[in-house]
Amino acid sequence: MTTRRIIAIAVSVLCAIALSPVAARADNPIVQTIYTADPAPIVHNGRVYLYTGHDEDGSTYFTMREWRVYSSADMVNWTDHGSPMNLATFSWASADAWAGHVAYRNGRFYYYVPVKNRSTGRMAIGVGVSDSPTGPFRDAIGRPLVENGEIDPNVFIDDDGQAYLYWGNPNLWYVRLNADMTSFSGGPTQIPLTTAGFGARSGNASRPTLYEEGPWVYKRNGTYYNVFAAECCSEFIGYSTAPGPTGPWTYRGTVMPRQGGSFTNHAGVIDFNGGSYFFYHNGALPGGGGYTRSVAVERFTYNANGTIPTINMTTTGAPQVGTLNPYVRQEAETIAWSSGIETEVSTEGGLNVGWIENGDHIKVKGAAFGAGATSFTARVASAAAGGRIELRLDGVNGTVVGTCTVPATGGWQTWTTVTCPVSGATGTHDLYLRFAGGSGTLFNVNWWQFAGSTGGGGNLLTNGDAEGGTTGWGVFGSGTLTSQTGTVHGGSRSIGITGRTASWNGPSQNVTAQLSNGRSYTTSVWVRAQSGTPSAKVTLALTANGTTSYVQLTPAATLSTSGWTQLTGTASVSWSGTLTGATVYVETAAGTDSLFVDDASMQ
Ligand code: FUB
């Protein structure tokens, strides 16, 4: 029996005892499929990417072999992107994939991590690099960036472009990184651990201040903050502030008191979409503790004078930012809460959900069905007998709005698409995919998507998933469209465009007949560069009464050649007089790089 299975049983027993409505189910910790630790969140292109360590099941030490990455646009539904980097990435490392931090610069992501150097037996800081926030990362320099036996790297890039790498336990160090982010100028410098700077600890002559490990340095309104794990064991989270990135630091007190069943804690702080968020870890999952930790998040508001309020751990977590669109393809591994399931690498790209047994479930929070869904489609595979996906609202035992039968497909990675009717799914609800069937493992799910009637949230775009070749697609301006099979976001086909001669040229669809004046539309298009790192967005050209105007349907985001970027946004569309033309198209801010487009929707 796996730990996940024990968790599933423990959770369902607790639910039965408490008899509490499952709709009120906690959303902290963020990840339920594995134990995660040492959160390191960053914001990139409108999403939060959360990098974590991975505590192995049943660990009795910090047994950690890989790092993991999750992302979210709404702070409650988190997509599992798997492992972007592991110990084998660093040929010179032997163990201890401990607390890391990712920094973005010049189109690349740099992942700084502490690992044990095989040849010296000491902890050293390695640096991975990738073109994509979800990896894969490769060893950037083939050796430790810096090594002094200490841990927990954290990078801060100041407004003047100078990057600083901080790390340390028991001391606190920094070094000035060069613009390449993989070398440094000057030597490692110790930040004086004074009691004025980091608080006084009693009864430990070798550690006279509260600073323990895990520095997290950032700047807000001209003040530099260092939020750190304090006074092991158990640790609490404290913080200091300074007028500059290297000090002098002044201790400001407690951010998060000792609590949560793990003797370590580890902070990550970001601002996202107008809110401030504090990430930490605890032992809250069944089987959890000091070596089987879980990452969680709380939203907070700075005090008017810039100080950080005391933040306590909760099981509810942060409130949702916006809603989830059930009418675009959603990865099955996009999860607010799950019970019993695990994730694994899929042959169709990304991850799929697996190890599904009777009674397991996935919750996604705040699915905006609008005027109503009419059908549900899922990508499924089963080497066993298959089973059923029950679509329930607001609770694992909530109203059933549809049931999809999953057949045997002859293999756990032999994928087929199933569709079933849906009725009664209107407005915004927490959606539960409850899995049912016989005994043993039932089936896998790769992705799912609802469809709606006209005006009820259905996709205005034809063949948005590109599985029907180039049907429905045209070119805005110049370029050549092809149906691609080698590089796809989902399914087995995408749209490719080459030969663009202007930045505004791109794959397009005519939606003149589908638009309603004054309505708000949510657009989502997955795009990938065939060359370069262009900035791309989705635009709507509206022609009414002989005049053409342009509506930006999504914010611009930087593309890469190594991964897919979701362009998504909500915009109001209105015009005066008679609409004679409406074309949705993908364009770039500059240049004529060739692109791939897949899984497009507008509703
Ligand atoms: O996860 C291993 C170690 O535990 C980290 O490097 C520390 O920050 C503590 O959380």
C-alpha cells in the first residue's frame, strides 16, 4: 500500500467521522499526491510557478532526490509539471536535493540548489538553467557555483540589475552574481549575524542569533526584507529589514510562529495579481512530519508601515483569484485537492493522473460554467477494465451533472477520448471528478474539457485543438499554415505557421457570426516559438461601419522554443453600428518567428 493510498483512506475516514460538508474541504497543503518541502515561488507571465523539494515517502531523514514544479493562475488550482531537475542533473552531486530557488533573467530560468559534492562530501551550491519555467534544467556550469558546506541558496536581482546570491546555515553569506547568473565577482562575503540584525538566541553559544537557514530576500517600497527560518528546532519564521541588499539588517520579529508538525519551516514570499502571498511547509498531510513535509500558502496584507503581520497556518489557504474555465482543456493534474490519486509522466506530453481507484477524486475549485455545460470530454487510458468519471458539484457526494464511462483501452498509456452529456452545470461551482469502478487500479486521465450550448460557454473557435488539421484556421496577413504532428500541446496535432512577413501575421479564425455585442470573452491559446523568444498575444480585429479596431484579448507573454506558453485573458468586446468582420489572431510584438498554436478557445 502506498503512502498516497494511506492518505486517501485516512482522509475519507476523517471525513466520515467529522460528517462535515466536503465542499468545505481544505485546500492547504497545496499538493496531496506527494510530500513537498522548501517552497520557492516566482511569478512569470501571469502565473505563479512553485518550485519545491520532494520528501520521499516514509523518510526518516531529509531523503530528497529531485525537485518538483507546480503552477497556478488562481492560487488554488495547481498544475503539476513533474520534476524539472534531479540529483542526476549534477554529475558531481551525490545526495541531498535540498532547498533551491529559481531566478529569471534574459529569457532563461536559473535554478540554484544545495547538493552534496561527491568528491568533497560537503554541501555546495549548483545552478541549473532552462528556457522554460517547467524545465528540464541542465547543469549550467558542470561544477559547483560556490562551495563552503552551507545550504539554502536564494537569489535577488536589484533594480540596478545587480544579482545577489544569498545562502547559509549556520552563517549567512552573499556573493554578487555576474549578469550571466552563473559566475560571480568578488568572493563570498559573510553578513554579520548580530543580535540587532537577527535577534538574540539564548542557550546556544555557537548560534547567538535567531538566524538558522533559508534566507528569502526581496525589496518592497525601497526596503529590503530577509525572511528566514529561525532558531531550530522547531523553527519559526522571522524577518529582518535593511536599507540595502547587504544590510545593515534590523531584526523585525516573527512572521509565522512555530506550528504545523514539522521541526523545519521554510519561507517564500511573492506578490501576485494585487495580493501578497506567504508560502511555507508543515507536516499536515497524513503521515506527515519533519521529514515528510507539505507546502502550503496564505494570503496576507502588509501593515501600513511595511511590517509583516503574524501569519498562521490554515487548512483553507489562499482565496481563489478569478475562476477556472472548464471550457478550455484542463490538465487532469490541475488540482485544488485530491484523494487517492498520483501523477506520472504521460506519453502524450506533460503528466497524467494515475493510480485511480474506486472512490478517489479530484477537486478543481471555482469552475465557471456560466449559462450551462452540455457535454464533458476526457482523454483516458486503461490497461484494466476502465470505470466511470462522475461529475459532481460542490462536494465529492454532491449533485451528479454527468457520468462518463471509461473503456478498457489495452494500456495505461493507450489513450482514447470519451464524451458524455452534462446537464445542470450552470454558474460557478467546485467541480469534483469522482472516480468509480471495480477493484484495483481503474484508468488514467490526461485532460478534460466541457462544452456548452451557444452563449453557454461553448468554444467560438472551430477545431481549436487542431486535431482536425488546419480546418477552420486561416492566416492574418502572410504565412503558411500546416498541420503539425511532431510538436503538440495536447492530442496529436497542432497548427504551425511559417513564412510570416510582419509581426502582426499569425494563425487566425473568423468569428464574425459568433460574437455578441457588449459581451466579455475569455480566450486561451497555447503557443510555442519555432525560433527565437518572441513576445506573443492574441488580438481581435473588429470591422464595423467601415472602421477596424483592435481588441487585445490576452496580455503578451514571452514564448520559447522548448515549451508551450498559455496566452489567456478576458476582454469585453463591443462595437458601434454593423459588424462586418471579426478575426481572432495570434501575433508577436516584433519579428517574424515561426510559431506553433494549439488548444485555442474563446468563449
Ligand atoms: O529540505 C532540506 C532542508 O530542510 C532545507 O534545505 C532547509 O531549509 C530545511 O527546510
